[in-house]
Amino acid sequence: MSEVAVIGAGAWGTSIAIVLGRKGTHRVRLWAHELDVCRSIAERRMNEAFLPGRQVPDSVTATNDLAESLRGASIVVSVMPSQHCRGLFERMRPLIPVQAFIVSATKGLEEGSLLRMTEVIAQVLGRKDASGIGALSGPSFAQEVARGDPTAITIASHEGALVRTVQQEFSDPSFRVYTNSDVAGVELGGALKNIVAIAAGICDGLGLGHNSVAALITRGLAEMTRLVVACGGRAETMAGLAGLGDLVLTCTGGLSRNRSVGVELGRGRKLAEILAGMHGMVAEGVFTTTAAIGLAHGRGVEMPISEQMHAILHQGKSPREAIHELMTRSGKSEA
């Protein structure tokens, strides 16, 4: 049996552990920051804090000890919030087995450095060209993955052995894994769609209809694609699971935390109040917006939706005023 460490026991990390555990061919150690999560899984086989109602297989062991979780691991799955990635990997650096593949399943960017998660990990571990590091992304609500609903995602890496291994080890009849070599495109797609999802939620909160959301998704995809290409990714990746697939899911699905934040903003609630009521859950788009704007400015890319979301989230701009400005910009060619 292969040894897999999943670092981060939120809803997404727990659902990945469930996928791996239900195959019966892995010993999975799920690292949780919260001791009550470890107790909940050990005593009741359920993560009641972050993924209630979903049974965790007996092959999954929850632990609060990083050394124990990483011992002998051939695959390390990183599923922590983006703002904790650097600090946790600095702690894990002496503990990660040298030959282990690292799979980042975090959909965000580091605010200060503007780096993608695989870049942060490579920098901390000193792995040139991100060798042995990949990114897992795609349309995947944790509750539905854990329930066993058919789901398709993609693993991206420049290393063929990593994508083949992850595809083989993670795939089952309910969880289909595609491979991709466009790491930048896959990671940026997963991060940037959260910004557009907040905007989609705002439309809902303001009482706007399907026309508005359809326009937002379409033009959101256009600006995501511009930034991906400017950062060295491929436009066609944005037509796939990590681009359009994840964007549609997050903008329209009721389980989307980023969309839910937008809904409450559209209803007039303040961001600090909304985040305080999320009980430890993270809406990555709130943190990603600043980094995305930084990347866009550095590469001369126009991202009007992201600019307006940044103004709403971090400058207190009125959502109605932001939409008015988007709709009254000077005329453009769609191409």
C-alpha cells in the first residue's frame, strides 16, 4: 500500500483523503491544525467541523503531528489556505521524504510575492524548476466529491512521472483525473475564478438575473485568459476543467464560498462581518484579488472585473457603483 500525506483537513483536504482512502490501496494520514478535527475523525469517522455528514474511511488516520503525517509518504498533498502555504512548508521542509511528489490542491496566490503555490513550494524546498511538484485543480465541490458524485479534475506538472502517478493513484469510478503540462494555466485558472465567483454572487445579492451572470462569466473568462497567457500559460487551458469548468461551477453553485461572500456583499453586508461568520472556512478570492491585480499591473494586462472586485473588497466601493462602471466603460471589440 502506498503512503499518502494530506496536509490540511478543511473540507477539500478531507474530501481528497476520502477519495484516496476509499480505494483501499493507500494508507492516508490527514494532518489537521485543529485537535478537535483529529478527535472527531478518530472517534466518529467524520470531520464534523468542516465536512459534516461524510464518512471518513478507516484507512485515513488524522493527526496533529506533521512528522507523523509525512513519515514515509510517497505523495504529499498540500491543501492549506494560500496564506499559510509558505509557513507550513518551512516547517515541513526537513520532514518531507526526498523522493516524495508534492501535489498542491490550494486554489490561490501568495499576496506579497504574487507567486503561485507551486512556485512558493519550490522556493521553500529549493527544488529548481519545481521538480517533483504539481498542481491539482478543476470543478470540485468537496461535499459532492466526498459523496461520490462523478467529478473530473486535472493534474498539471512538467514532470511526466508525477502526472502519471497522480492520475493512477487518485482516479476511481467517481473521480476522473486528466493530465496537463500547463502548470501556470491550471493554477491561475483555479485562483482567478474565485474573484469572478465573488462578482457572480454580488449579482445575485443585488437581485440581478441570468443575463448579468452569463455576461460576467464570459467576460471573466476573457480576462482570466489574458492574464494566464501573459504569465506563460496556454489559452486552451482556460477552455478546460481548470478554467471554464471551475469558473462555471464556482459562479453558479450554491456550495461556493466565494460566491456566497459575493451574495452577502450584494445584500449590503460588510466584508469583515461576512468573514467572521464563516467559522474557519476560507474564501480564497478575497486574498487572491490583490495578488491578481498585482500580476496584471506588472504585465500590462487589463482586468476590469478584478479591478472592481478589489475596489469593493478592499476599498469599500459600492457594488452597484462597480457594476455601473463596468457597464459604462468605453466600447470594446469582443475579440
